Amino acid sequence: MNELYPGTHQDVPDPYYGAEPGYHDVYDMIERACERIVERYR
């Protein structure tokens, strides 16, 4: 998550024990970080 929030060292939560919306939230977090990585190295 440092791609989105540099220097904060945020963890990606594990949605396994939660409800389905938690999976969607984690997916969105990872997708945003991946988009930022692609933009950086494009």
C-alpha cells in the first residue's frame, strides 16, 4: 500500500473471516495500488 500512501506501511487486511463486502474492499485497495504501479513504470 506504500504506492498509494508512501511511508505509512499500511497492511492489506485479510477478509477471510469477515463478510463478503470485505473482499470487495480489499480488491479495490489492491487494484488501486496496481494501477499506481502501472502508471509509475509506464
